[in-house]
Amino acid sequence: MPVCLAMKTRLIYFIIALLLSIVGFELFYSFIPLTYEATAKVMGTTVRVKVSGPGAPRYAGLAIKEIKRLEKIFSKFDENSEVSLINRLAGRAPLQLSSDTAAVLKMAEDVRRASHGAFNVRFNDSSIDLGGIGKGYAVESARRLLLKKGVKSAIIDMHSSIAVIGDGWRVAIRDPRKEQGILGIVILNNGDALSTSGQYEQPSHILDPRTGKPADRCLGVTVIANDAGLADALSTAIFVLGPVSGSDLARALKVKYILVGKNGKIYDNLGPELR
């Protein structure tokens, strides 16, 4: 065999072996069972994504990437975001909304109607601020992405908004009456999402959109629902409404909740689920 042909043959064998090695590594990486946790700064807070199962590192990264994608759409602080564009051009030019913006605005409107205006992403009936629903929507979107990828066990935790895949996730609910302390532990199971609203980290940041004044009827509210975006919006709405009307809203929409009124009294429908 001529030397040139022999070298070409060896090169072909080498390339084939290299490709088989890469494919084999990818298959091995995809199917080894492991747990992986990733964190990132996004939407003004830290998100923690923990995934168990084959391909966990890749899927955790995809979840964070999805949340960052939505931040670029929803942020009112980014002049290039879709929300900023809407606020600048509202009433002056027609706009084609992305599917995510249309979906989050529809959910926000549903909660506005259900709460009789206690939740509203439009301030002064003009500018849009998705601060009361955007994190939850992003967490839910990341969860749905992981579900499509076949993930069986995961938690997406943005402190105030959490969503899980799989059963048995223990989550502590902070006691807003104390600097440190918890009201109890809840177990989140597959499909559950949790959102907490309170004034303890950022005093007076939750406003009653009907009056423009800080909401002061509650110290803290936690809602458990089957959609993180809905839970996010409802925890804010219930916080604004206060113990009586807020509890009525939670019962009407059949979501679980725990509420601490401004006098420190606890209202909830969790019962023995709160440990």
C-alpha cells in the first residue's frame, strides 16, 4: 500500500474513532444519574436551579438561560426590553406583542379582575410594571422547559417564587414578625408552585394600585398554586387586600395560602400541611 494511501487510511480511522468517542461520551453524560445545582443573578435576585437525573448540568443551564431570556423581555430597567418599548410607544404606534408578553399580560388581567383591582401591572393606567408577576412567570416557563426535556426531579428557586418537578420538596416559610424565624415547613409536590410577598426586605415596595399608597394590611403572604406566575400575582393581590378579602380571594380561586395580618394574626387553609 502506498505511503500516502496508508496515511489517509489511518487518518480516516482516527477521525472515526474520535467521532465514536465523542458520541459515546455524550451518551454516557446524558444517562448517568446525578444531581446538579446552578445559581445566577437575574431579575434583581438570585435564582437557584437544582436538577436530578441524566443530563442535569445541561438542563439546569437551560432553565437559567430561559429566565434570563424573559428578563430581557420583561425588565422595565432595560430600555431595549419589550416592556420598555411598550411603555414608550403606548398609544402612539401599534405593537406586535411576543407570545410571552401577551401571555403574562393576560394572566395579569385575569388576576386584576378577580381581585377587583388589588393587583394591576399598569400604574396610572399607562406604564407597565411586571414586578409582581414576572419572576413567577419566568420560573414557570423554566419549569415547563424542563418538563419538555423529560426532567423528573427539579426545583427552580428565586426566593419569592419557587416551582418544583417531582415530590417531597421541603420549603420553609419565613415568619415576617421576626428578623429570623419561620412559620413552618411546607412540602411541595410535583406541579406545585409557591410565591411569597412581604414588606420586610423592601419596606413599602408593595403598593395598592387603587390608591398608589403602600399596602399595610399584611406582614406577609404565601400562596401555593399550580402555576408560579399565578401564585406570584395572587400573593401580591392578597397582600394588598388584607386578611378578610384576601382569604376570600384565595378560597374563590381554590389556592392554598398562609397570611400574617398586620396585627400578627395568622390566617391559612394549609392546616396540617404546615409543619
